[in-house]
Amino acid sequence: MALIYYITQVQFDFGAVRLLRQECERVGIARPLVVTDPGVKAAGVLQKALDALPGLPVAVFDQTPSNPTEAAVRAAVAVYKSNGCDGLIAVGGGSAIDCAKGIAIAATHEGPLKTYATIEGGSPRITERVAPIIAVPTTSGTGSEVARGAIIIVDDHRKLGFHSWHLVPRAAICDPELTLGLPPLLTAATGMDAIAHCMETFMAPPFNPPADGIALDGLERAWGHIERATQDGGDREARLNLMSASMQGAMAFQKGLGCVHSLSHSLGGVNPRLHHGTLNALFLPAVIAFNAEAESVRKQQCLRRMAQAMHVDTAGDIGEAIRDMNARLGLPKGLAALGVTPALFEQVIDGAMADHCHKTNPRTASREDYLAMLEASL
């Protein structure tokens, strides 16, 4: 049976961050912990959020790593409890928002974080006791502000997914103005993350026509505006459309994702310094070629419809179009440029086979299939 769920309250406009105090009052947060990272703080974006919270006693945790870890979650929980906080405001990209989701679990539930991981059967253990979250994205990539999931590196070094409808932020404040100063390469990498979400969830086999429509529209918006946003960070129309595409990708991926994310999650766990969106951009062509043989993809003519949204001549041209786009955006040509070697492949494949996204790919991948995808992406 299909579960179709939409999703949370979104405030979307230039200057929407000014509504932060209003949303705290609506949600019932009186003593927030603001979760962010050093880059967001240095860029002055954290201060814009704090300025929108006059009169509230606010604590700040600004040490979210680029790939959130269980250690960071523990450190933030200590700040949360010592300040008597009653809710979380995540200001940043997917890392800060996912870290806040980990804090929301750990501050209100007993035991190590891995207890609540999806592949450990932990989703039903996440209850309504989770701390309420308001998400303020500062990049256009993960869409975590409207998603039920989080990706966190736990203490045993696995990069695991945590999924529960209780983790969906109570409010998402999507303010494209906060992304105007995003550096070009980060704009490109996060934008390709949004494109990967829209494409993978559109190919995923579960029945959810609203998600398919949202994903296809998001793909067209992202593909049509990512170059403009990367080349001119002040292009307001491009920034608005890219942020919308990011949000739409996450609204849609309740259908599930696939091998792109299985590989990215696994490799990102092996080497946490690698950027998730960049990895998605590099894996997309090989995974799309693999998926082209899936009966569900052929039957639904998914590739043809994605080609139309991307204004690419034929479905067979999608992979090369992505490679060309990566090159124009200044992203690496392949995994080797990131220092990835075949010596890591067996470990990456182990993680990919166990990842929660592995099961929702339209075509089941074997170890040999994953090896071929890695070699093609090298």
C-alpha cells in the first residue's frame, strides 16, 4: 500500500527568516538551541537568524562538522540540556539540519544513536518525544528542512540513515536571500544534490504520482537554473528556483532513492571529508545507465520524461549531459580527482549493499554491479 504524506508548514520567500520568532511561538519553542556550523557563522547568516529572535533566551551550538557525527550530537545535547532548551532551530545546510535531528532524538531518547538507525530497525523507536525542530536552510541541496530523515556518522564510523515522521521539522523557513553569498563550488555541489534527489526518486518504483510530479518539476527548475546560480551568486531568480528544487526533491523522496545515494552514503562514511552532493553528481551517470535496463523505468518511460525536463534530445543523452554539466560547473571529473582509489571499493560496496537506499532502486544491484558503477565513476 502506498503512503502519501505532505508534509510540514513552509514559509518561502526572500526575507522569510524574519518570521522565525513567529514560527517559534506557533510551534511552542520558548528556549531554542540554534544548531549551525562555523561557515554559516562566519558568513553572518547565523546573526540574521539570531536577530529574528528578539527577547528569546537562545543557546548556540556552532560546531556541526561537514558530515554530522554522533560525537557532535552528544556535544550539542550537553548544551541543550545545560541551557534548559525546549526546541531546536537548525540554521545551515543539510549537515546542520541533520545534526539537529540527531539532537532531537538523543536529547529525548535513551541509548546510543545507532539504536534508532533505520537499518538497525530503529525507526519505530523514534517517538513523538523528539524535540521540535524549525529548519532554516542556507544551501539548496539536501531539502532536509522538509524531510523525515537524517544521515549521521555514528561512533562505529558507519554513515547511517534515521527516518521517522516525528523528525520532520515543524516549520521550514526557506529564504533564498540566505543563499546569495554561497560560493560557486558549494552552489554547484549542493545543486547537483538536489538534481540527484529529483532524478532518483522519480525513478524509484513505489506508487506516488504527487511525488513524481513534484520531482519532475524540481528537476526542470534545478537543471534550468544551476548554472546561472553558480556563475552569478546574486541571481535572485536562479537562487529562488534552486531552493525550490531542493525542497521539492526532499518532498518527493519519501518514495525512496537508489544506488546513487547508497554509494554516496557509503563512500562518505569511509571518507567523511568528501562532499555528498559532489559524490552524487559523479555517480549519477553510471547509475542512470544501470537503471535504464530496469523494467519499471522502461515501462513508465522515466528516462524520456526526465530528458524532456532537462531539455535533452533523448533519454540516452542524459548521462553525458550530466557529465557535461559537472564540467561546466567546475566539479571534479571523477572519483580519482578526489583521491578515491580502487583499494576502497570493497569497503564502499559493503556499505552500499547495507544502505537503506539500496532496496528502493528500480533495479536490484549486486556487488558486481556496484563495482562496475564505481569503476565507471572513477
